[in-house]
Amino acid sequence: MSGLAETAGSAVEAALEAGAGAAEAYAVRDSGREVRVHGGEVESLTAATEAGVGVRAWIGHRVGYAYCTDLSAAGVTAIAGRAVEAARVADPDDFAAPPEPAVAAGLVGLSDPSVAAWSTAEVADLALAVERTALDADARIAGVEQAVYADSAEQVAIASSTGVAGEYESSSCYAYLQALAAGDGARETGLGFGLARGPAGLDPTAIGVEGAARALAMIGAGKPESRACPVVLDPTVAASFAGLIGGAIAASAVQRGRSPFAGRLDQEVASEAFVLHDDGLDPEGPGSAPFDGEGVPRRRTALIEGGRLRTYLYDTYTAHRGGERSTGNASRHGYRSLPSVSTSNLVVGGGEASLGELLVAAGEGIYVTDVAGLHSGVNPVTGVFSVGASGRAIRGGELAEPVREFTIAGELVAMLGAVRAAGADSRWVPFGGSVCTPPLLIGEMSVSGS
Amino acid sequence: MKSEAPTLIDPALAEHVLTRALAHGGRFAEVFAERRRGLTMSIDESRIEAVQSGAEEGAGVRVVEGGTTYFAHVDGLDPADLERAADEAAAALRGERREPQALRAVATEPLTIAVRPEAVEAGRKAALLRELDQRARGKGGEVVQFTGSYAEARREVTVANSDGRFAGDDRTRTRIGAQVVARRGDVVETGAETLGAHRGFELLEDDPGPIAEQAAGKALTLLDAGPAPSGSMPVVVGGGFGGVLFHEMTGHGLEADHIQKGASVYAGKLGERVAQPLLSAYDDGRLPGEWGSDAIDDEGSPTQKTLVIEEGRLTAYLYDYLTAERDGVASTGNGRRESFRHLPIPRMTNTYIAPGEATPEQMIAELEKGFYAVSFAGGQVDPATGDFVFGVSEGYLIESGKVTRPCRGATLIGNCLEALQAIDAVGDDFFMKTGICGKGGQRVPVGTGQGHVRVGAMTVGGTER
């Protein structure tokens, strides 16, 4: 496979020669393209190729990291030396040690041949179709700020001095648009999106229709009254919150006392209606792979079930520290970063209620379709949050007028305890990491508007 | 120490690449070459960890024809890498060959770096983080955790285009951050502070310890906080990073790509009154040593000081090459990109509200009831609708003209046009802070600044019922 495994192997050798006691190399080669369209024309067309290697070196219990884009023998040798130098600067940490090898089963379905088979003209047509669908949806659609299609095909190889060795290929693509609706003297935006392993798996009509519908639904929005009331989170919003929960369940946050879930293992942290898994093996999940960022096999892990917190998420370091085994949740942002604990794909368990039934159960409340300011409005240590939101009022169990410019506030664990029902219809959402979730009915949340 | 702009690719090679990029037509072609080097490390649990160094180089080539930009990027700066990028960018074009104009080097003077960070031994950087750790923990036993970070990054760039421009820049940025967790019983609060500049290690040679103490001070103050109020009320916004409010609610809406797509509430408002006459504001990419400054933008245009609001009137938008061409004006030097792997788009540099005449004490003393937002954790705006939201990291209640108690968990929400018009006092206590701004998936360093500013009415989303 294009010499990537050999590159990783020689980087490990070079690090050992430079003085490392143990070493690991993670190499990636990626090719991708992106099409942006606007007003029926292709605005930009990008072709990208990228390759790099990152080396983790251990000297005793000290760890260092270095990466580069130069995969020549000289480049790899230089970067291996830098990783060793970096390790010499770090302080020793008793729990720092390289992962032991484990056999990862192959995972089929990660690559879709349509990524390679579809020409650039064909994927441009897909993006244009997304835009056109939205523009044709309604006379009040004033434009589309941007419609985008992007895909990538990636090869990954890992090797270590402890015998870890593996490689895989995967592909992914997405398309989205931001539709603009005009009415009532204001402009509204609406996001539509789709994710798949290849362009053949995307439905441009559905994406365009969603963006238009979301923008149109917001025309004439006003502020809701401040109150505590039932709230239904649509899947995009539920995913954002699930991502926050997943981050707080990472052992790295818990062990350093920076999580509202610290000290709550096996305790009640949610209502029974809220079930959460991390699933790194579902071929539909964008975060799936045979092994994680340090070569440990991915798996499916129950996080919250029966209302109780079942486990934290671990990589090798946090597992050593916690006296546990890695759950295969070492993640990387490509070759440029050290592995760290993070979710692969989060899957929120589905219930039996349709969206209509959730609204009826809510009675009088708010259907939240968008949240903003999650990165600034949430205290990750305490779980206290206050975020901007928009959506629709729920009156008499049905969707009513649009509402905007309000905040929803609370605390993450308390919110999980207030989940009354999960909807039946789940979808994959690229917010909060990679999350598959249905809509959720929360019994009561604090809404601050007028 | 004045530095020379680097030449990552020589002019002859650049002309060859541009010629190749225009092989199938195109009215404009550009090659952007970049070498990136960086070192980061952190301290957590009083232990130096995550020591990482990186080295990347590569190039992006774009060709513009009609309304379409064709872009390709590759790793590596060998002639073969650059030719491959040019060929890939040109692959989808079907026109007649064009010839680029002969290159004429633009003299540029990169910002002065007195002490190159890469020449400072890593042990000193680790020692600095240990000092921050001790200073924060020295604020008392309620400081239970400290995380410090150190980052140095150097970007050498060379840009050449078919209009004959050939320019380079050499940018070094240094930044440290401090995050504190304080605990008293069940109450846990956090505080953060950063210090950064487009400068070298000299930034940190004076005592950087105060940023750790300030972060600790914020977290400790919040231990005494009560719930934040809810509802519409006057808000006094702190200086420095308070300017992120202006950055988000107005700055993004002035970026010409949003304007040209009708996706900004400021479209068509040039020359109109958008704020009270007491407010003037600038985007200035030339402020010496500032975090958002560069000698040239990422298209080779010299950076400049742009007056965007003059005494309440909207006077300018922020342009890159393509949006300026479309409006028949000159680029304002705001074409920026995260790296050679990204297309340039209009971006702010250092954006600030010019100092006014009020004092923070006056602004507060005049209020019967209000909210004092000293600093933000961040914010977000939809430029098309103007709706924004900000998380307040340090906030206080104002009662009977006095700052009374700290509040936790406050969020400010509103609409740009209304909030900007509602600014009724601008302070004389001006200073700048650093930020990392995301747009279109690209993160670039930006400066924000202002003195204290008062917004007559704004919605505070708190937790008090």
C-alpha cells in the first residue's frame, strides 16, 4: 500500500537510533477535492494531496512528539530525532508507555468506490443540484450563501517498536448548503447537510430541501417568553449536546478532575430514556476504523445505559493511570497531533415516538433547531451551560411560530436526568464530533428570552 | 534585528509554475509557497508534557477564470511538486494558453523579531511554564489545577501571481496561555488568560507571571459568584478582549465575501449611519508586533490601516483580491489563509474600536441596574441575520452605579445592527488582546481591542429566575 507502512517502520527505527527507548509512527496519505458553488456557477474547485508522518518517542516515562510532511529518508530521520529531543524536555510520567499490540479485525465498508469513480464534473453537478433544489423550493428563498461538496480518500499506517502494525483505507464525503430566506423585513439562514462514504450515498434533493425548509421556518421569528418549559431538541442540537457529554466522559477529563462525571461511575446520571454508546465499528459512522490513533482495536462501548454511567473512555495512557484497559478511543487530528482520548462515533439510543408524538408529549414548550455559542457557553468542568438558541414554539402539542434570540441554560447531568423520551428517527450529524441521534424530549429547561 | 523577506521559490521557478498554471487559460494565476515550523508544550499537574514540534512545507496554486477559482495544493516545494500543483489546478480548464506578466519583486519588511524562539533552548520554555504554574498556585489553596501552554510558530511565505507580483514575508508568533480551576467545596470555577504577539521570545522575557495570576484571580472571583440576571439591560463591556464583541457583530459583516453574497446585514449600507457618532473603528494589519499583523497578506498585498466606521458612519468593507476585483476597488490587504492548503478569503487582522472619551467609572456610575461583562469565553455570529451570542467568562452585576457581585453562566445575545446602534459610551482605556478566529473552516490569528464600551440595552441570558 504505497509504502506508507514502510515509512512508519523506518521512522520507528530512526527514533530508536536517535536514542528513544520505544517509538511509534503514524503515517497518513490523503487526497481530496472540494467544490463550492454559488448562483448556479462553480465558485471554486480544489484538488488536494497531503501526506505526513508523526513520531511519538519514549525515553523511560518521558514522551515527545514531532511531525513533518517530508517523507524522504532524510525528512523522516530528522523528525524522529526531533521527537526524541522533545521527549528529553518533558517530565517523566509513570503512566506513559507505548501501547501493546493487539489484533484488529478488518472492517469492511469504509471505502466507497464512487469517490474515485465520480468525475469532478459529476460532483460539481451534485453541489449545483443541492443549490438549485433550495432555490426552487419557495419564492421566499432569496439565495444560497454557499453550497459545498467535499470528499477525501485516506490511507493510514501505524507501526511501533512494541510490535503494533496496521493499515487501512477509508473514504468520506459530505455536502451542505446555507440557504437564505427573506421575509418580514429580515433574512434567515438554514443549514441542510448530508454525510456518506461516497457521493453515490448523498441525496442532493434532501439536502437542498432541508436547508430551504429550515430557513423558511424561521421567517418572522420573535423572542419567546422567559420560562422553564419542556424542550424538544432536534437531532442537530441533540448531537451537539451528546458531543459535550462524550467529551466529559473521556478519562483524560475525569482523571484530572475536569468533568461533571468525575466520581460518578456506576451512579445514576441520566433518565432511562437516555442511552449512549460509543461505536467505532459502525461502517456508517464517519469516525469508524479498524483501530484507533495508537493501533488499539476500535469497539462498541456502552457509556450510559439504564440511567447509569457504565464506563469512561480510555486511551492507553489513561487506561494505565486508571487501572483499566483502553477502550480504543485514542483519536488524532491526522499526523499533526498526539493521540488523545475522544469519542469515535457517539450513538444515542432511539425510542419509539415519532417527532409528532414527542411534540404532543411536550404540550407547551420549545422545539430547538439550532444552538450557537457552545464553545463559549459551556463550562466543561462543571457542566453548567447557557447557549444561544433558535427554533419553533410548541403550542398544544404542535409546532407554532418561530422563535430566536433566546438562551437555554442548565447543567449537563441534570439535563440528562430530565430526558423524558428519545424519538424513533435517528440520523448521523457532524456536530459534537460524529453523532447518530434521534430528537430528544427534555422535561424542563430554563429558557431566557423576553 | 530586521529580517529579510524569504524567497522559498526563486522568481524563475515561480514564473515557470505560473506559465504552466495558465496553460489552459485563466485571467489570473497565483502560487503561494509556505514553510511552517512550530513548537508547543504544556504543563498540567505541574508536569511538562505534550512537547511537540512540527515541520511542514508545501504550496497552493490557483487559477481564476470567469467566476470560478481552480485550486490545488501539494506538500513539498520541489519543482516537481509545484508543477504537479499547477497541472492539477489547470486540469479542469479548457481555454487558450495565457502568459503571466514578468515578476517584479515588491520590497517588504517582515515584522521585527528580536529573539528567535527556535534559538532559545527548550529548557527555558519549560522553566517558564513551571514559573506560571507556581505563580498561579501561589494564589492560594483554592487553586486546585493549573494548565499552561506555550506555542511558537514561524511561517515563511512567498507569493507570486500573474499580475507580476512577487513578495514574501517571515512571520513568527509566540503565545502563552494560562487556565486555572479553583474549587471551594462543591463550587468549581475556571479562569483563563493569554498573552501573544507577532513577536519572538522577547515577548516573554519580562515577567509573564501576571497572566497566571490573572487567570487564578478570575477563577477565585467566580467562587463567590451568584446566578446571572436575565432580561434586557444596559451592558458595560470590558476593554481589550471585549473587542471580540465588535469583531463578531460587525467585523465579520464587513468582510466583502459576505457583502457580495447578500449575506451580511451591512450590505448596501456604505456611507450610512450604523452607530452613534462617538464610535469610530479600524482594521489595522500594520500595528507593530500585534498578534493579527503581517507585512503582507497571503496574496502579497501590503497590509494597511482601514477606517471601517468613521464617527458612526460605515466607511469601508474588507477586501481580498477577488472581492476587490469584483467591486472595482483595490484590495485592503485582508486576503488571508490558514495555510498553503487553503484559499485566501477576506479576513480581519487587528480590529478595534478607537478610544473614546468616557471613563469606565463614569459608564458604570450612570447605571441604576446593569451588567458588567469584563471578558468573554468566545462568541459567534450569523453575518446574514446579524444574530450573535457571547459567553461571558467574567461578569458582574451593576446596581445603583456600583459593581456589586460576580455572576456565573451569563450569555449575551442580540442582533448586530441594534446592538451597535445602542453603544452609547466608548472608553479612553484602550488596549489589544489576541484571538484565534474561525471562518469557513480556517483559523487565523486576529487582534481585538477597545476601551470599555457601554451598550444601552442588550439581552442577558442568565440563570436567575
